[in-house]
Amino acid sequence: MYNFSAKTVVVTGAAGALGQAVVDYFLRQGANVALIDISQAAFDASYANTAETDQQIFLSADLTSRSSVAEAFSAVINKWQQIDILANIAGGFTMGEAVHQTSDQTWDFLFQLNSKSIVHTAAVVVPHMQQLGGGKIINISAGAAHQGIANMGAYVASKSTVLRLTESMAQELRQDAINVNAILPGMIDTPRNRSDMPDADFSSWVPTQKIAEVIGFLASDAASEIHGAGIPVVGLS
């Protein structure tokens, strides 16, 4: 484990299963954590009866809106004067459409949430980290990002874009002591996935806590020489 007691972490998609695990990880390691998700209702569903503290705050933001992201991140900086680590956990998934049947709605949803959200968070946090003298950005791509898969074209394309953005940012920012890397999960063990695939072998899936630990490593000083990596975290899946 690593000591993040002097660090401020922003976690997008904090109300989701993986986001909750990442939030829990950094809180246990002593960090100040800003939880960002789409609405208060999302927080109410995942963090019932959990109040803000000196160590954690809840912020609603639409990651597909540059101004909404800027407002939320400004609130974090106003409270703690710094953002040291950004964990871009928010994302979406749909499948079932062949490429020639893919609707604009599906395409726009996946690219807005999976890819454009990273551009928006970067627009705010990178200049701040440059002034701060460094930082860590961890994105969530997917194990499926390396190849096309039938009836998942839009999803695979959006997650492949995350990987290419990660690599590009890493080359642009490494001289500023800003590490940008990505996680490529396999099948994640979440309540939603279990519900959708009740007959699957859950023991082969990746627990959210294990992904959080890899994110913690990438956010630590131990990963200071890693730039632009796409790290598979696939368990036995």
C-alpha cells in the first residue's frame, strides 16, 4: 500500500461499482477525495447516509460538458488548493448493434462518455498539474480495445480512443512530471455484470478492489517512470 495522506484525488464515475472501490482505496490510504458523478441521485443510490467530511466531497457534473467539468474541478481546487491525481473511472457500455446498424445515439453516447470526457477533464486538470509541478492521470480503457468485436464496434472504438488519448497525453506531458497511463480491465465483477450474466463463472472475473489497487500503484511515486502504459487487468477472464 502507498501513503497518499498529502494528496488530493478526483474520481469520476464515483457512484459506480469500480468508482466506489477506487474512492474507498484512496480514502483508506489517507487522501482527500473528490467524488464526481452525474447527479445527486446517483450518489444517493451508492452512498446512502454518507455525509461530506474534511476528507471527501461529492460533486455533480456532466462530463460531456466542458463548463460543468470546469465548475466541479474548480470546487475541488478551492477546497484543497490542489489536484494531484485524476482517476477517470466514468464510462459507458452498450452492445448489440452491428457497425452498419449503429445509431447516432449509440455512437455519440459512447464517444461522449468514454472519450470526450477525458478531453474535458484534461482541459481543466492538466494546466493545474503543470503549475503544481506534476501529477498522475489514470484512464480506464478496456481489454477489448485492441481488436474489433462483432456487435461491439462503437464501444471498442471509443475505448481504443481512450488508449490512444492516453498515449498521446503521456508523450505531451512526461516532461512536466505528469504521468498518464491506462487500465485495460477484463470482465469486472460488479453486481450489474452478475445480474446480466447469471450463469457465468464469477471467480474468473476481476474484483473491483484489485483494479483499484493497480490504479493506486499508477498514482504512486513507484510508477514515476511509467508513461503511456495500457496495463491489462484481466484476472482469469
